[in-house]
Amino acid sequence: MSTHSAFLTPVARRASIRSAVPRLAISCLALMAPDLLYAGSFEGASHYSGIAYAADGGPIRYREEHWLFREQGTLTRLVLYRCPNGQPFARKWLHYSGQPWAPDFTFEDARDGYLEGATRMPGAWRVYVRDRADATTRSAALPSRPDTVVDAGFDAFVQSRWATLNRPEGVQAAFVVPGRLGYLDLKLKPLASSRSESRQFRLGLDGFLGAIAPSLRLTYASADRRLEEFVGISNIRDEQGHRQRVQIRFPLDAVEPAPTRAEVESAARLPLTSRCSP
């Protein structure tokens, strides 16, 4: 809360919070949207894709391609974000050197130079963000919390608490959000599902703010705990730089054979385009 809002009357303060929270939640909840881990991939190298559609049933907005492998004993993830025509425009690296739900990561979008990341330090996390290529990089040190979750590590967090997610009260997590140089307190709760072969969860802000802020919906396969679908605001913006609500599907037919080192190295070297062509 800002210094200004701290001096508002109780009624005005509530109105100010209601106005600001949805905007804050859109920019913060979106940071975890595109990279939830593929269940089972910790057993070895894997290669799969997700397809992001406009949430209203519109066309493909972008694709995300994941490679998961071990580099000198450290589990590593490479993600390429591709235009609808296949051109890569953004790249993310994640290194799982500690708890699987709290990896180091760095992300860069070549369309505008947006950069963000988080790096583990003794007792703390260093987070940083650059809003565009010509902007100054801002950073901060965040004290570690026992329930810390970082970026794509959220899926491992779900896997580790799979049994307790049956509880109506859900589970809490402190999600690292480099864009606001801080944490966002989230709660994951089960949703009723009409399909016995899947489980659905709602991810939103913890506390009373969760009732007025945007939320995300996640669908997992019950049999193998594989993420099937994500619906919510994505951290991948459209060509005009606006946040977009998407439906990301992770179909089984988008799972490829285990990648070779040469394939991963080739993906890591691919140049990023500064603009998605029509």
C-alpha cells in the first residue's frame, strides 16, 4: 500500500484497494502463467509444447516450447516462446539447483527488451526487472520464506502438495514476482470438476483481496498429474504490449521424444525476432 492510500479514510481506502488490486494482480499473477512444469519430466530429458489461444475462443496467440534436461547434474529448463508462425521471440532459462519449486530463472523478450529474473542467495533471493531495452534494470534482495515459490516451480509445488489440495481451505504460497520486486501471497484451492479424470484448481490472491482480484484456473490429469490446461492472464504480452487472457493447452500429441544435446544447443542459439510477422 502506498503512503498516500495509508492516509485515506476507511471507505476511500477500500475503494482505492478495489481499484488498484485487479491491476496489480493482473501484472503479478500473470508472471507464473506460461511455464508450469510437465509432470514426470524429472525422470529424464523431455521436450513438449503448449499452445496459447485467446481465452474467448479466438486464434492462437503464441506457442511455448520446453526442453528439460540435466546440465552437469543440475536440472535445467529452456523455454522458447514462438509467434503463431513459429518465429521465437522470447527465451527463458531455469536452473533447479535447490528445491524444485524455487528455481533460479531469467527471461527476456526480444520484442521490447523486457527482462526479469530471480537468483538464489544465502538466506535471500535477488530479483531484477527491466521494463524495456532502454530502461534501467531495477533489483532488490528478498528474505527467503519457507513457502517461497518461483516461476515455473509452481508446478512442482502443486505436485508436492497433491494430497493436501483436497482440503477446501487450500494451500498458501509466497510467489516471487520480480516485476514488483517482492512477493505475492497466493492461495491454491480445489474447484469442483465435472470430469472424474481431471482435477481443477483456482489460484488467486490470499485473504479478502482474493474475492475481488483476477484468478487463474488450472486443470490437471488425475492419473499422472500432468498439467492439461491453464486459463488466465499471461505474462506474455501481445504485440501492442498489453496483458492478454489466454487458454494454454498442453496436449499429449505435443510431447516429443527426449531431446539430444545437439537439439537443445540448437534451440539455445536460435535468434529471437523483434516482431511477430502476420
